[in-house]
Amino acid sequence: MNQRLMGIGMTSRRTRERMVRRLHDQGIRDTKVLNVMAETPRHIFVDEALASRSYEDTALPIGHNQTISQPYIVARMTELLLQKGPLHKVLEIGTGCGYQTAILAQLVDRVYTVERIGPLLKKARDHLWELKLKNVSYLHSDGGWGWPDNAPFDGILAAAAPQEIPETLLQQMAPGGVMVIPVGQGQRQELHRITYSDKGFEDEVLERVSFVPFLSGTS
Ligand code: SAH
């Protein structure tokens, strides 16, 4: 690994291991998720000026009024998505800087990621390229449409909160599929896990969360 990926001081592997111990203390139990987060350099996904804060448990700005999700929420959503068995095709809505994408790409066969802000998608693609993660397909689009050409998906993860779960996304779930999505407005958002079985859609409401809004259109 080159020096930039390895990090130093506040971006070193030891700092990352401290982050992972904290995630464990916060209740994350999936060792596959914890191991991948211990291996993945989070600092390369944020501006250099913020790199020394990249392993704190906070959301940080990534430009265009958006934020990189805090490590706990990335871990928690990934754990919830994978809890019911291994996944092959996962649709991610809201690529942002690509950190969550990078974690998913190491745990599932293929990630299809959709972002509505073009320059963010480009940066994310560069970051994943630098990490040599090649099992990812990228789309500049409004994720409210999902990705019909590649549907159905056995996992869907959204990193932005719609007021209601888009019908189109439900239609793109494979039988047995799982979707993890924040729903609600402003401070009143809750994380949902939808499971699609032969009995229909089961909706579990999990914890209070705070995400950027799910917006329509592209820019
Ligand atoms: N997991 C990402 C989170 C980024 S924030 C990370 O850690 O960096 C959420 C992202 O969702 C933003 O980049 C925002 O532009 C994007 N977004 C919001 N609404 C969207 C939509 N309808 N379609 C696609 N992306 C959307």
C-alpha cells in the first residue's frame, strides 16, 4: 500500500482500529463489517484538511452541501443489510464520496451505485479506483428511479431520506431482498428495514437517524 493509503498519525491503521473498537462498543457485532472497516482507509474520502478527523464518529462535509455518513451509521446499515444472508447485487442510492460504496463492494458481489450530483460521483469513482475496487457500477441519476436495467436487487441501501419509501424501489427488490432506508423529514427520521418475502413486504422500524434529504432530479 502506498503512503497515502497507509496513512500516518491520526490517519494510521491504529486510529482505524480504535474506531472499530468504538463501533463494537456501540453494538456493531458483524465481524466481517468490522474487519472491512478496519482495512479501508476512510481518510482518502475526505478533503486533506479534514483527514485527521476522518476516524471520529461524526459526519463531515464533502462539498455540494453533502456529508460523508458517520462510521457508526455506515456500519449499522451494512450490518442490517447483510444480517439475513450474503448478497449478490446491491443498489446504493446516494454515493456521496463513495465510502459506504467501498465498504459494500468488499462484502457483496456487485454494487450498483446512483448519485444525483455529477461531480461527487466522479470523485467517488476515483477513490474506489485508487482502492482497486472494480465490482462497482456507477450511474449519475435520480435514485428515485432505481436502476431498472439492472433490477431486481437483493439488497438496496439508501443514504438519503425520502418522506416515503419510493414505490419504484420496492418494485426493484428481488424475492428475499432487503432494503435499508431512512424515512422522514428534518429531525424526525427513522431507519427502516424492508424485507420482501412470499408473505409480502415486512417493514421494521429501527432507530432514529439524521440523513440529508432524498432530492429529485440531478445536478
Ligand atoms: N454514504 C455516503 C453518503 C452521502 S450523503 C457517504 O458516506 O459519502 C447522501 C448522498 O445522497 C448525497 O451525496 C446526495 O447528493 C445523494 N442523494 C440525495 N438524493 C438522491 C437521489 N434522489 N438520488 C441519488 N442520490 C441522492
